[in-house]
Amino acid sequence: MNKLNRFLESTLLKPTMTGSEVDSLIREAIEEQFVGVCVPPFWLKKARRELGEENVQLVTVIGFPFGYSDSATKVFESKEAIRQGADELDLVWSQTAYHSGMNWPKVEIAQIAKICHDEERILKVIIETANLDEKQLVEACLICQDAGADYVKTSTGYASTGAQAADIIVMRETLSSSVGIKGSGGIKTLDLTLALIQAGADRIGTSSAKALMDSWRNSQSLLK
């Protein structure tokens, strides 16, 4: 396995987050060389300035956390996030449309995928695995893949459960090797992190990235 830091997106999306917390998040991401750092759209400009030319992807969320904004709003959010310097967008898909049996989630994802790809940005789609049975999970993955998503992401952290290794396994078996998987939601222990990576996750989004790195280094030292 590559160094753990190259799987980790350090994430801070709590409602009461402060500018000083953003500073800490960015500083740790630079020090640890995490693959990415995820902040709410409000903090994009600040995060872009602080990251500068560092090899850390700047990620933000679209339609967060429930995904039921209308598509025009999500399109506007996406364009504005890219304008403000986001490298990657994590879009919450339209759960309400999907569970109503509509084809609209695919249409919406395709619209935003085109916006991202025209600007050489990455699109990840959050499908909220806690709200899907296995058949729906497979269907959701295929919808995202067919619509042009670069990654399919498990969770927002606002559902009953977050990332599960069993779901990652199903996702990896379903998706093409060209589509990545991001595990997120409730990832706070090294054991779970490694289990998700073993199951097929390419990215891990977590608010515990620094603690996970400390645990990983400690585990490596014990092996010597």
C-alpha cells in the first residue's frame, strides 16, 4: 500500500467551523501532504490562498448534505466553486428523485460532470449508501458511472451509517476500474480505514485524518 496520506482527504464540514479551524486543517494537510482537503464552499477562497501551489487537492461539496436542491442551483454552485478555486466537487445526488423512480439523477450528474470536465476538474458523486439496499447500490453506481462521474462516494456523514467495507466491495465489483471510490462518513479508526482501502476505496474522506496518520505511523514503528 502507498503511504496512507495519499489516500486521505482531510474533511471539515461541521456547521460551527471557524476560520481558525480552517487554518489548522490546511496546515495539517500541507504538513502531512494529504491527497486533498475538503471544506464548505464558504471557505474556498481562504483555503485556495492558504494552499497556494501545494500538491493538495482542494475539494468542496455541492447540494450538501441532502442533495435536494434543484439542478439549476447545483449547476450554479458548481460553476462558482470552480471559479473560486476548487479542484474537485463532491456532489450529493438527488436522493429524492432517485427514490421517486425518476431518471433525473443521471441527467443532473451528466450536466455537472460536463461542467467539471470542461474545466479539467474532478467530480465525485455522493450516493448515501445508508439509504440504499444492495440492488439500489449497484444501480446507483451504474447511474453515476454512465453519467460521467470520476468517483462514487459513500456518504455525507448525515445518514444513519457511514462508510462500510461491505458496500465498498459491492461498489468495486460494479464500477469500472476507471471510476474511483471514496469512502466517507464515520471513519475514525485506523482499522476501519485500512479495511475500506482493502475493500477497494481509493480515497478516504475523514475529519480524523491527522489522528489516523499518527495511528498509522505508530503501527509502522511497532512492525520494525
